Amino acid sequence: MKNVFKFIALSALLMSFALFAGSVFAQTSTTGSIEGTVTDQAGASVPGISVRVTSPNLISAQTATTDQSGRYRILNLPPGKYAITVEADKGFAKFERSDVEVNLSRSTSVEVQLQPAGASASVTITDTAGAAVDVSGTTTGSNVSSDQFSNFPTQRTVQGLYTIAPTVTRSGLRDATGRDRDPSVAGASGPENNYILDGVNTTDPAFGGSGANLPFEFVQEVEIKTGAYGPEYGKSTGGIFNVITKSGGNEFHGDVYGYGTTKGLVRGVKNFPFTGSAFNGFSEVDVGGDIGGPIIKDKLWFFGAFNPQKRKNYYLTQTFHVPASNDVTIPFYAGKVTWALSPRHTFTASTFGDFTKIDGFLAVAALNNVNGFGDDITAFEGRQETGGHNYVFRMNSTFTNTFIAEISGGLHFQRANIIPRAIDKPLVLDNFAVLKNNAVLTPVSTGVNFGGGTGFLDFVDGRGGSLQRNFSRGPGFGLFTNQDRNRYEFNAHMQNIIGGSHTVKWGFEFNRNQYDINTLSSGPAVTYGFTPGAVNADGTPLRNTNGNSNATDGSRITNNWLVCTVVTNQITCPTAAGVARAQALPGATPARSPRRGSVPRSRCATAPRAP
């Protein structure tokens, strides 16, 4: 079965207008900006002054000249810490300010007050207060830089950072390793969020939620938008999670790191759920390294990272508490090239991947068979493959100090495959089972052929036991799947600043989501012959729509047991058909009709068995 979804979004001159007393919001999803006013010691504006900004994350230094009101504005700046310099000019001393923080999609306001040249040779200020409050927008949320989240006691992927922002809480969803994923924003469900990595959409094309994940060491900054975000984002009724990966620099830099957790450091299970398996600890090895630097200084940078993670999860199955486990491997990787075509135009190409494989007990995100309640653990084992790879191409251009553009394209390739251990065995499932002395009772074959469409009857004498649901017999798995969830996109986002206090955002987007799914059942192929003259249950003729035989690619068997109660020596069944079947059992003494209001002291179950 194949499903393809295609979405195309076009917009022009409709994004948003904003009016502010002394600032405008002119940033993109991958950059921020610095703006402010240059004044003298008396507070009078100083026009015609050149302001220069530099940063280890900025491949080409950027400059702006103050206008008649002394205002300056420097746009399209990648996130990081910046130094602002005003050289000695027009009778003023040199001004320097360092550690000015620029965040994704935000404007940092820096006011510059110049001193007379005779008062001092230069004025140097070190900013230690962090990013200033952005007064140019109304978006709520938080920005977290690598300097901050590297010290947070949380799981070491970007998914662990999302709940830092107010109104963002755990949704209960978990990734392949068992960690939290896809949080809830202001009460919305996890799949309602929009996920952006390096400027392109990485949301799961099939069901929503995050379609990609990254470890800490690959990430420069995470932005979390929880409300009042602009229409250029959209595609969300929850939050916006915007992530930018690291770049190279004019100096070589790198890291080698390793983390580990043993099962003895993890608390064992204390309380068992009523249904489903119980998580019982894990062990983990997490090692990797990254390196970045110049290919050509001030012109061409590179960054590369590799972080293989291996984790073993332990479980106890439902009811019987049999130990089970799975092995999770994730070879995270990332790479980026940054090319300054000119001081005003920067081209970036990046790739990142999170190919994930879970081998063993499929307790997380499997289609079915996740509780372990059966007589063969193989029925719950297999290999699950998720994650994928992404390619991003982006041009950030500052045509003038009042006109910027971000042109980007992205390829998102994601898989969601489940391959069972016993692919040749059918799933055999009892809708009801009787548990007695910590064992499921074996059905008794009577040899009685009830006839019609019922066939042979089996029964279980469940007196003294407890009734359970969905017991798996044998190694058969059931439904398994191979899925490709891909997206192709192209975006052009432009911004114009008009009159110094108004911003017009415009552009267009093209997105093509493709979802290919092939779902089959384990077990051998079964051919059902066509009987001429056969009729359906309602008496209509049975048609041979597929010729004289119908063949399946697999098979699943469900034993639908009828549950009856026993009071003294009488069997009470809920339907007249059940009474008739119970009467056919050897030695049975069923009641003539369903008893109402009686309290059963024990139970039995009957089911038809195919001849």
C-alpha cells in the first residue's frame, strides 16, 4: 500500500507588519541581529559613524553606518557572542564592547555612548549579562545556547532541552532509546509541534512529531517558541522548536568525549503497570568527537562530528515478569560547510543523520506485541529501524541594510521499519485467557464438531483462575511494516525595513511530503478456495472477486473465546448462541438463558476451533 501526500504553500506580501517606537524585528529562523543608537556623552545622536561586529561564528565581519538619528542595524548574524567596535573618529575615542550575545530570531539592542578623544584613548566594555530582552517582538519562549545546555543535567539530545521553556511539559511520548520526546506545549499534543533544523522542516511527514534528533555536541543553539510566533513559521498548533548546528571557524577546534551508565546506577522497577511491559533499567555508552576549522580563513569553513551511541534497555514482561531486553544503536553524524561568497552573501550546506536500530524486545513504538504476555518471547522480538538523514542548502543575503533574504532547500529522508524475528510464523492470539497459579491454562480439545461456520469446539475450565486479555501463543509477531517518510522543500523568505520602524516579510514556500507504507503480516501465505454457490452470513451469494482462489501474503489467527460463568453446577453464557455451544460440550450443564444479577464464582471459556 502506497500513500503520497503533497503540500504546496505560496505566500506573498502577507506575512506581517510590525510597528515599534525605535526598533524592528528583522531576523530569520537561522540568524539574529544587533541594533541600537550611537550617542555622545550628552546623549545627542551621532550620524555617519561606522559600527563593526565580529564573532568566532561570523565568517565575514559586518559593518553598518548610523543614519541621521544615530541608529544602526546589522542583520543576518548567526547566533553566538559578538564584539562591537567603533573606531576613533570625528573627535571621539575608540569604543569596544565584547561578549554581546545574539540569539536565533531575536534582535539584541546595544546602545553605544562615545567619549571625547581627549578623555580616554578607548572605552572597553565587557557584557556579562547575557542576551538583552528583545523588545522588538511579542513571541514567547526561550533560547538556549551551547554554553548553557552543555552544563544542564538532562539527556544529551536536543529533545531533552525542549521542556526548559515555560508551558512546555512532557507528553509521555518516548523515542527508540526510551527517552522523552515530542513535548506538549500549552496543552497541545506532541505531534502538533513544528521542528526546524538548520532552517528546514524536519517534522515527521506521516504523523507529526520530530523526524530527526541531534546530540548536544552538534548544536550551537536551540530556540523554543511557545506562542505569538509569526506566520512565516506556521504548520503548528503547538510550539516551534528551532535548532541550528555548529559551524567551523578561523581557528581549528574540536572535542573528544565519552559518557557511560551501568545498569547498577539505574533504579530497578518498583511498580508494575496493569498492562504492558515494565521498564527495568538500562546501560549506555556514548562516545564521539567533532572538529571544525578553516579551509580558507575568512572564506571557507568546515565542521564535522560523529557520535555513536549504544544503549541496552531492560524490561519485565506483563503478568509473568520475564526478563527481556533490546539493544539500541544510533550512529549520529553531522557535517557543515560555510562559504562566504562575499561579505554580504553566505552559503551554507549541511547534513546530519540519526539512523537508529533497535534489536530485541520491541517495547517502544512497535505496532503491536509490546507487552510480552505470551508463551514465547520471540513473538515480541524483532528489529526496528527509525531515523534517517537530512541535507540542507541555504543562502543568507544582506542586499542592503534594509533588505535581507534567506533562500533554502532541504531533503528529509526518514524510515520507520519493523522486521520481526519469526517472519514466517503467524500471530496466534487469544482474546481471553485464564491465568491460574501463574500459568495460562491450556485449552481442551473436545473433538466435538458444532457444524455450520463454527467447526470444532475447545474449552478452558477456568474455575479458580483469573481472566486475562490478549495472550499470544507461539513465536508469531503479526503486522510488520516498511515505511519511507520523505520531504522535499524550497523556501524563499525576504524582509524589507520601511521607514526605519516597519518590517514587511514576504516570500514563498514549496513542500512535497511523500509517505510510502507497505504493511504485511508474518506467517505463511494462505490460499482460500472459492466454493461455487457459497453464501455470506446474510444469504447473499459469495463472489469470486479474485478468481477461484484468494491468496494472502501472511496470516494472523485470533481465537475468539466466549466467556461464561459457572454458578453451582450451571453454566451461564451471555448469548443464546453461547448457550447452544456450551450445551454441546461433554458433561456440561448450561442454564437455558443468560442469568442476570448473579455473582459468578468461577469462569469458563469456549471457542470454536477450525477443523
